[in-house]
Amino acid sequence: MIRLVQLTHPKHGRRVAVVEGDKLCLLDGADSVFRLAQSAIAKKISLAKKISASRSRESLDYDAVYSGKSKWQLLPAFDHPDEPARCLVTGTGLTHRKSAENRQAMHAATAPLSDSMKMYQWGLEGGRPARGKIGISPEWFYKGCGTILRAHGEPLDVPVFAHDGGDEAEVAGAYLIDPSGAPRRVGLVLANEFSDHVLEEKNYLYLAHSKLRTCAIGPELIVDADFHDARGTTRILRGKKVVWSMPFATGEKNMCHTVANLEHHHFKYPAHRRPGDAHVYFFGADAFSFGDKVRLENGDVMEIELAGFGRALRNPIRVDRMKPKLMKVRPL
């Protein structure tokens, strides 16, 4: 598998690099994975061939970059380099049993079988259609545009109006829409979808609000990733102490929907197939510290590692403790 990172330097600007052990081999001719993929499409070659043809002799110490000791800094593993608003960040839930059970526990007092568990069961029954067939639609939610994406090491924010902030360890797909309007999968990324589970617990109709938060992807984008059966661990660190940890499983073997079915139902909408747009689409989580009654605190670090997806993704949580202010709209 080919593993890519995006970097930025105060003097040299943006670059893309291939991970080669403890080195980052810089690529020539592209300042972003997005433009690298666009170039491959224009030349009618695979992304792998484009990467091979773009290798330079320049390399960086990955350890220094990863630990924040270099002037080169990691960016989110995929984005729209020119117009962040043209990167749609979305996701689907209830694709993993743990997700459905977590939601069921939230709403068990109001219904013996919640709508969330019903949707998960529909996925079990119709989310894995035969090749070439259309399966049942999954749950879908909007998180924001590309301005909410954060890189490895950057904080994930609990805004002043939020009730909480919680980790969601998962994998996301990175896509661009080619000039003909066809969606093209660039690769997969390790991700922390990050949500306000306390708000969601109040009423499942608050789900849409609970998802409008920052999220992290990376540090690496995996080209041609094996996503059949991926195993990892997610943990919360408070200082040097691990206060919570849980293994998780993702990949199509462990989901009630195939990736092809998720992609069909996301990209069937014409508005999601605008040429030149980018998409980051979360595939759903299997482990939540919130499900074990863990409340994250300011400064806690969320760490996610997944076999086959490169180095771990780490992000501190940053809580805004300012007093909420009324958002006023003035007429023109």
C-alpha cells in the first residue's frame, strides 16, 4: 500500500510526500493530494503511477515531523487546497454493532427498540447487496466543510455552546469529483469523527447538531487500502496516564453495509457530484469512550491506531470555557 502525507512549511509552502519507513520522500509537481489526483486523471493514469513518476530526491525525517519538532508540519491527509468550502465533510452511522448499541443505550428508556437499532438491523438485512445491485440506504449526516478538518496533533474543539466532546475512532474515504462528474476514490484515512454525545443523548433529533464539530483525519492517506478486516485500538490519555482504552474492529467484514453501498447512497445525489469538489466521508465507528461513561477533559489526548493505516492519529481536546454569547443577526 502507498501511504501519503500532506505537509506545509512557513517558507516552502505545501508539499506531498510518500512514507518510506522513517523517511518522507517528497513529490515534485503537486502541493496537495487533491492536485496530484487531478493530474493522474488528466493524464489517464493510476494514482500509483503518478506518485511513482513524481518522486524527488528530497526526503524528511518522519519522526521529527510527526512529533512536531520540525518546521515542516502535517496537514490533514486530504483537503481541497484552494477552496475549503468545496470539500464536503459527511458521514454515516449505525454501520457497526457497537455504534447501534451505543445509540440504543442512549434511548432505551423511551423505546424497547430504538429507531437507531432498527436502522442497524435494516443494514444487516439490506446493506450488503450483490455486486451491481442497490442496497438499503444508511444513516447520513453532515459535519461541515473543509474548514473543520484538523491534522494529527491539532486540537479538536468543544465550543462554548456544546455539552461535551467525544472520540469516534473510524476510517473515512477521500474523494474528488472528476471533470465528467464521476466520483473517484483517492484513498482511505484514519479518522476521529468527534461528536457531542451528551447533546445527542438528550434526543436523537439533536444528532444533526451534535455532528457539527471539528474532526481529524490522518496523518496518512492510504492508496489502495485493504479495508476487509481492520483491527485497532483507541485510547484516552490524561497526562501520561491512559484513563480509557478499547480495541475496535472496522472494515467491510465488521460492517452491516459494504463501502460500495455507502458510496452509492452518498454520491447518488447530483449535488454531491459537482466537478472539482472534494469529499471526506466517514464510514462509522466501533468504539466510544462515552459508552463507558468517560467524560473527556480539557487537555486529554485522543489516540487512534489501526493496523495497515500508518502511524497513530493523536489529537488533544480543547474546551472553550467562555460564557456563551447571543448570536445576533442584523437586517440589511
